[in-house]
Amino acid sequence: MKIVEDYDPSLPATFVDGDQMLQVFLNLIKNAAQASEGESGTIRLKTFYDMSLRLRRKDGTASLPLNVEIYDDGPGLPAELAPDIFEPFVSGRENGTGLGLALVSKIVSDHEGWISVDSVPGRTVFRISLPVAPKDAPS
Ligand SMILES: Nc1ncnc2c1ncn2[C@@H]1O[C@H](COP(=O)(O)OP(=O)(O)O)[C@@H](O)[C@H]1O
Ligand SMILES: [Mg+2]
């Protein structure tokens, strides 16, 4: 498969558990590769800044401007699974556990981030939105 990287070099830091976030991206990239199995698809990894994405929390406003997208040009989510894709044990693959996306969404929400998916045949995009690290966070 072809992997295209499109990273914004000017992004500010976020604050994550690196091992857990690695699990997130490995799961999403593996799913993207499995979806396009047999065909020479393209996976695109993109990071960008989106100031418009804001969330109001009890303690005031927070924004989630750091975005990471994992894009593939495979067949898309099976329509009957799409509403439940982040629930455990929901799998469209013969030997799938259905645990990958459940873990991914747990880790992302533990980091006070969001995950969303937009999928049609030929274009599936998982987007993770993360807050900027607080100014006093260790680097
Ligand atoms: N990029 C993708 N393209 C198409 N379908 C996907 C994609 N990512 C996930 N899926 C669907 O979501 C299901 C659940 O994924 P996941 O939670 O990782 O479990 P598993 O990979 O064990 O099946 C997959 O079985 C597949 O049907
Ligand atoms: Mg998986």
C-alpha cells in the first residue's frame, strides 16, 4: 500500500501518553490497511490546526485544535455497522475482535479528545481532535 504523510510542521504540542497514542494510530492504520486488502490502496496521514473546533466544558471553554486524520480509499464502513463502530465486539471482519475502535475511542476520550469518522465507499476518514498542551506542561 502507499502511505502519504502530510504533516503541519508548525503545530503546537499536545499532551498525551505516547504508548497509548501509538496504540490509537496503529489500530487506525491497521484497520485502514485491512479494509483495502487485496487492492493497492492509499493511506493518508494528515495533521492540521483547526481553531474553529471548540468545546465548552464546565470549567469554561476548551478548544480541540490539533487534528490528526487517517484516510483510506477502501470500501468504507459496512453500512449496518457504522452506527456502532466504536462499541466493543462490533466487527465486520471474519477474525476480528471488534475491540480496536473501542480501545481507540476510550484512549482518545481519556485524553479529553474527540474521535469522529466520515465514511463513504472509496473515502473513509477517522479524525482525532486533541487539546493543546497547557503552557506549564512538561515537554
Ligand atoms: N478504515 C476502515 N474501512 C472500512 N471499515 C472499517 C475501517 N475501520 C474499521 N472498519 C470496520 O469496523 C470494524 C471494527 O473495527 P475494530 O474495532 O478495529 O475491530 P476489528 O478490526 O477487530 O474488526 C472492522 O471490523 C471493520 O468492519
Ligand atoms: Mg481493528
